[in-house]
Amino acid sequence: MSDPFSNDEAAEPAKSSSPKWLQFSVLTIMLLTATVGVWVAQIQTTEQTEQMRLEIPNLQKAARELIITDPGQYTAVRHHETWNDDFRWRIYLPEGHQYQLALATEKIDDGILPAPFDTKIMKPGEYELELRYKKQKDDSYRITVLLDEEVIFEQLHPAGWNDNSGSRGASNISDSLQRGLDRPLEIMRTRFHVRDEKGNSSTPKEPSNGIVIWLDTVSN
Amino acid sequence: MFQRIITAILLLAIIVGAFQLIQAKTSQSEVKQEFDRLVAKVGRLEITDPKKFHVIPIETNEPFHYAWRVYMPEGLSIHRKTKFFSGGSSSSSTSGQPNESIFRARFRFVDDEVKVYVKSGSGSSTMGYTNKKFSQFLQDHADEMIVGSLADDGTRVFDTDQVLTLLKLEIPEHLQDEARLAWNKRDKRKRTLPPLILTQMGTQEAFAAAKEKKNE
């Protein structure tokens, strides 16, 4: 009687259907997985960084931040207004020069710079500049200019300096801009209207009251 | 032998890849820091369809101060309308190119007056309502006002045939009587008080269609 569990045929090793060079160990598969993982992560990180880099200029513009592409030029940006007559700027003055910030409030004509009422020497660097322009209860006007929150110019103009007939112009700067140092950088220019005998208001032909703030280089 | 070569190549690829990844992460952390700072300041306005309005709120961290970044498609005549107490203001402009603007509504309490500054695009207006009691009432209940604002997280996209209500500030039901007294509104029927402010924008056609629908 033959043993049903016996195997008379000699045991033969299992034959693989793949050629030997296509057989991979577990270690190889793990290394391959790790390689793919590392390189996919690297590519994704680079792509995300590039996407953020591309979006940053638009975000800086929306946030009204200084965008200095040429450090040898004036750079200025006006902060977003959060109230009427909210005039705040961030300014950058390049190295290698000395500068003068000037304010004029009278005898303002179109296109030319008036004689400054007051000036302040400034060194290269970044500054916060602010103009406060407030009508007082007696219709006089208080003009204050602050640099890094410190008052540098202050003027009190009697009633009639601005008769509230309107004005032309305001800040010359909104989004971040750069200008060469070869000519002054006008930050603000406004001219007040005056009323004629018929009550119509317009900008007078002759120099009139208003506000001009500008920057210029001065010799050391 | 072949296995060993494969193993060596893979190990080399992992080492080079890991080195590159560390470099990429280092470079990303600087860019990300700047990116996150700016996004926290003005939000991330993602334009998915240039022919539609896109709106995202900007965090102001101030009560009674609301701001949004708004993208407007080109060639639309945009109408902006604000109702404030019994007054209001409106303005229109045509967007030549696709443009992005900051819209803002900010309240201030100056002496006995409630003032609001509304900026929409390049135009702005300031309106005021003098009433000491009501000014005090608003300041006392600043946190309880019902703020209907396009202030959800992320960019919201709207068809240009819609009128967008950027801000609608209402007095809650439980404060209506107190507000009526402070506002000095004598109304025997005690109708719900109108919104303190309603700021909307849209095309002229959208406003006309909304008005027509309301009249039906």
C-alpha cells in the first residue's frame, strides 16, 4: 500500500518565471520608495517656493510696502488711507548722499517748486513720514509733519488760508515707486481753490496756498 | 553584482535628494516667512476666474473697522452705494483694465458724533450723525451688533450680475428698544430699525435688476 503522503519524485527547487536581473530584494524596493519620496518632496517644495515668490510682489503692492529694486534710487510708497486726509508714506533714501525734506504752504504754482517754509536734513535710510492736516474750531488750520512719529514741522495758519472751496492734487505717490536722485522727489502737491465774485471755485492762475512736500539731495 | 549597483545608485539618489530637499526647505522658510507676513496683512486673493468679482476680507484688528480686497474684471461700470442712517453716498466708475482695490468702512466716535469713512476704490467719503446717546449706545454694544459682511475665510467669487453687500451692520432684536430710545426714533409700530450702514457694489445693470426684483 502506498503512502498517500509520500512523494516519490525528488524535490526540485521552485523556478522563477522572471530573469534574474529583474529580481529585486526588499531592501531595493524600500530604497526605491525612499528615493521617489525624497525627490517628489524636493520638487513640490521648490514649486511651492516659486509660487510664493511669484505672489510676493503683488502682495507687497496690495500691502503698500516699499519695493526697492534699485537701491540707488529714491523709493516711496503711500500707506493705505484709513480716514480722510490720512497722509502717511514710507520713504527710502539711498546711501552716499545727504537729503533735505522741505515743506511749503504758500506761493505754490504749478510745475515748479516753491520756496520752502521749513527744511530738515535727513540721512540715508528708511523713514515713516506723516502729514497731519486739521481744521481747528476757529477755522484755522494746523499742519504738522512727523518723521518716525516725531514732529519736525508745525504750522498754524489763520482762517482763510484754506476757505474750503476745494483743492487740486494731493499725494503724488500711491503704489511703491522709484525715482532717480537727479531731480527732487515730490511727495505731495495740493493747491487750494479760491472763490470768485460769483461764488465759483477754481485753482487761481497766480501762485496760491496749498501744501507741497518734497525731497532733494544736498551737498555734504 | 547588479543588485549592489542598483542599491548604490539608489543610496546616492537618496543622499543627493535629501541634500537638495534640505536646501529647498531652507530657501522656502525665508520666502514663506515673508509670504505669510504679507498674507496676514492683506489676505491672499486668488483669481480663479478673471471675469468674476473676487473678494477677500482684510484683518483690521479694530472694532467697527472693516476692509476688503476686491478684484474687478475689466470693462465694467461699477456702482458703489452706502446708506448710513438717513443719509448716504454713491459713486460710479468704469474699470478699464482688470483691477484690484481696497474697500474700507471705518467708524469713529468723535465727541457726540458717530462718523463713518467709506473708501471704495479711488473715491472716499465721510458721513456723520450727531447723537450723543446713540454714539454711546453703539460703543457700549460694539460686540453685539449683527455684522453681515463678506468676511468668510478665503477668497469669495461672485458673478458680475450680482450686487455685493460688503457690509450690513444691524442692531440685534434684544437691543432694538434701547436703540430706538437712543436714536430717538418714535415709532408706535416698533418696526425693526434699518441697518446702521449698508455698503454695496455692483454693475449698474445688477443694481437695476435688484431694484426691479424688489418692486415685484
